[in-house]
Amino acid sequence: MTTLDDATRLSTAPAPLPPAPPRTSLLAPLRRTWRQLTSMRTALLLLFLLALASVPGSFLPQRGLNPVAVQQYFVDHPSLAPVLDQLFLFDVFAAPWFAAVYLLLFVSLVGCLWSRIRLHARALRNPPPAVPRVLSRLPATDRWTTDATPEEVLAAAQQQLRGWRTLRSGNGLSAERGYSRETGNLLFHVSLVALLVGIAMGGLLGFQGTVLVKEGEGFANTVLAYDDIKPGRRFDPERLVPFNFVLDDFRGTYTEDGKALTFDADLRYAEDPDDALKPVNVRVNHPLEVDGAKTYLLGHGYAPKVLVVDREGNELPQTVACLPQGPTFLSTCTIKVPDAAGEQLAFEGVFTPTTVQDPETGRVASVYPAPENPALTLIGYRGDLGIDSGAPTSVYNLEDRSRLEPIGDPDEPVKLAPGETWELDGGGSITFVETTEWATFQVTQDPGKVVALVAGTGMVLGLCLSLFVRRRRVWVRASPAGEGQAAGRTVVEVAGLARSGAEGFREEFDGLAARLRGTARPTSEEHA
């Protein structure tokens, strides 16, 4: 006969074993460490640490997402940025310490789930526990006498308990349901492991690259065409999807107070170099997708077109990308002209899309991000730009001005509106032709995204099972009433137990007992 403790224990955990005699072993510390690592408490702690380790990536610019912002952070914080870079805080999700927490969490979850899955599989194979000796001690009970035979009562009870796991033994019937709750719990955690696998596949085999494209210019998906790349450790450049596109137009709209509304990039793309270009619109959360490679729109800025004329009258057109410095898109610009006749020229200054100028100081500012009153304010230089030395130089600023001579008065920058020309001292000129824009795109190839999608679906399904399935056990005993006036009648005892959702179990149990009373009706004396 099953004891009450055995019948009411619904956990899939095995029964506690008697303490084993102490053993001296060199492997004992390793076993203790493994048990600690694969405990659910450790897994939850590591999950919290993983979330905590992700926090810097939310407020510091990341190279994989916005390399321009990272470069600007170095300009704005020359002392702090190198320290943060040494700590991998501009590449949080590729940092060694992030990978260590990630791998420990993976090992912890796999070890924890392996033991839980084995225990759950064993529990599913075990039949429901036999009817306890004393049913009246259970939380929900009912009892009545009926003229039906024990066989008829148990057959009716089994009919009412369709969909439950049942076990009939002698004059008793055991039934249980709700093990899919634990199945859902395990499905959620297995899917979480699969999600980590999908993310790891993306980190190992995936590719991520960013490129700045000016209006009217194109891009071909090759490694050398990117401004910044972030390939997986096992990524093969041969797996890059062959496609190309041209940025025809970029449009940004803003509210009256300067807040961004929409960003749209009109592209023409081809999946093969020999194919005709097809138009497509790329905007936020609507990337261009070609054979699994997705092209996202990340950022934008202004690229004024200028025409530089050297001393000999040679025309040297330039389109320079300016880096925005704030929400009104006041942007810094550097124009380098290394091929002027017999000399090298450089110009640096600011581009202001909606320009206002202080009449006293002459300083310019921008009051609105749209190009309603654009201006280009410049200081000019002649001399050696250091390009011929072979050392790498930035296209966004002048690192060394010691070998440069100013053109005109460096304390009085020249402001140019579209169409205006600055005649340079010593010959030559620079004309602000028109305002165009640039956009940054991120191209990603992630072979783990299908795994991540399936894992996400499994997590949602497992969570639903864990939240909405209720674990229940019900026992029915039908015993002959004995001799005397009750001879030939049957005493029916029904009892139930809830492991979860106990607040609604009494009503559920009463409904089950009422349906059973309807098939095994109480005797007329009980009704009277």
C-alpha cells in the first residue's frame, strides 16, 4: 500500500538517499565543483552576470554597430577612451570576460538540464502512485454510497478522467496530469541553451561589416570595400554573399523641434554583377536581404560637394563626409587635396545645415538638423599632409599641422553658402557646390539566426506550458459497503491534491466529484 507521503510527492526529484560514508578521493573536489557549477542557483547567477556584463554595450558606442561614434568618442575623451578600449568596453560582446561568462553559463545549463531531463523521463515512465490508505487526510475529499457496483463506479471514474494518466489497481483508481508543466519548464531551458548555441554560431561563423556610402556612390560586398569589419573567428571570406548597390538618395524628416521622424535610403541593388539594378527602399527595421545577408541602415550625415581649383586651374572636385556632433547636425569636416599642382592643400571646419551666426563673435551654429540654410565654414592650409610618408592617416581630421601653413587669417574662418567661392591667397579657389548626404550601412551574415528563431519559439511554448498547466492527482476508491441494510451497495471515496494553482483546485475537484456523482448516483437515503 502506498503511503500518503509517497502519493503526495509530485516533484520529479528522486527520493533522498541515506548519507553515504565519507570517502577520501582526489576527485572529490572536482565532483563538488561540478555539482556546484551545474546547480540551478549557479545558472541563475551566471545569467544575471551575463545581463550585467551587457550593460556597458548599451551606453557606450560599439565598433560593430557604429565605428564612427567610437572614433568620435576617442576625440572627445582622449584620456578615458584608451582605458575603456583596453577593457574591451567598445567591443563588449567580443570581450574575453564576456565569453568566459557566456561559456560558464552554457556549461552550467547543459549540466543542470541533463540531470533534470533524466529525472523527468524516469518520472514519465513511472505509473501514478497507488491509492493511499487514508484518503480523508488529503486536502480535497468526497464520500458517498451508491447502488452501483464497484466495477461500474471505477469504469465511470475512468471515463470522467479521460486525458489523465490512470492506473487501476484492485478497488482503486489513480489518475494524474500536469507533467507537461515540467516538460514546458525543461523545453524553455533547452531552448535557452539552443539560443546560446545560435548566438555562438553567429559569433564563430557570422560576419558583420559597416560602410559609409555617399549619395551617388556604390558598394560591392567584398572585404576590402568595408570601413570596418567584424568577422567570426571561423568565417571564410569566400562565404560573403555577392551583391552590390548604389545609394541614390537619402531622406530624413524631422519635427518642428528637431526630433527625428523618418530615415529612408533609396538604393538600387543587384544580386549578381551582371544583373540589372533593382530599386529598393531601406529604412529603420526594414533591411535589404539578399541570400541571408541583411543590409541595415545605421546612421547618416552630410557630405558637402566642393570644387577645388589649384594654381594651374585644374579642377579637383571633392565630396567629403562630415561627422555630426549633436542633434542639430553641426558637423566637423576635413578636406584633403594631395594632388594640387605642386602642393598639397587641406581645409578643416564645420558644416551647419541650418546656419545662424553670432554677429559679434562670428561663430556659427546650427539650430535645426534639416539643410534649410546650409553653410560650410573653413580654414585653409598649404604644405605637407604626411600622406607620402606611408604612415596611416585619418580622413576625418588633420593629425599634424606643424608642416602646414595657414591660408589667410586662421582666426577668421571663411563661411561659404552653396554656390559661393573662396579665392585662396597664393592662387586657386574652393567653391561650395551643393549639399548631399551620406549613410552608414551594416551588412550581417548570421548562420545561427534560424537556430535562434526555433529556440525563441521553443522558449515561448515552454513558458506557456509552465505558466498555464496545473499539476493534479486524483484517487477514487470503490469498496463494498458490507452487510446489513447497506449490503450490495458501494462506498465511493474521491480525493485530490494540487501541486500548483491550489487556489482554484477545490472548485475543479468539486466539479469532477459532481460529474462522478451523476454517473454513480448516491443512494436514496443519502438524498433524503
